[in-house]
Amino acid sequence: MTVKEQHPAMKRIGLVAARSKDEAQELAADVAGWLGERGCETVPESVLERDGGASAEVIVVLGGDGLMMRAANRFPDRPLLGINFGKVGFLALIERRDWQPALTELVN
């Protein structure tokens, strides 16, 4: 069995962005458009909150380590991918400039 067979492409992707950071909100809109162009459905945070993350296969978190920890607490049954908008980036491992290659791996 190949890696792709073991880990199929993700097509329903939740987005959680730091509300206090305009850049994170702007990138979330860009990410949603980019994902849509690739046939993916984006699930907004409001829907994730209502269903506990069940509507998404994975949740992309645009924020710092604090938001990653809150997302892990709120959505314990979903894998998270963090795009760092904080200072440390210990949990949110993907740097802003590297979001496209990371998400390409996720959706292909």
C-alpha cells in the first residue's frame, strides 16, 4: 500500500483564523479561495463550533501556538495543521510564506 493510499487527499477542510490578527483573517480568505479552486470544501469556524469539527477532515489553524492549543481542545478528534502567525511557532509549524506547498500536500 502506498502512502497516498494510506493517507487519501483531504477535501473538507476547516478554517480557524485568529480574530485579532487582520493578516490571519486575510490569509484565511485567500486559503479558502485557493482550496475552492482545487475542488475542496472549506468549513468555516462557525460550522466547526456547532458540530465539534465533525464536518471537516482536517482543520487548518491560522494563528499562534495559543490558538493551536485552543483548537486542539475544541476539536480533539480532528487533525490540525497550523500556519504560524505567532512568535514561537512550536505548535503552528508552517510559516506563512510556506502555506501553499503545505496545503498542496494535504489536498493532493
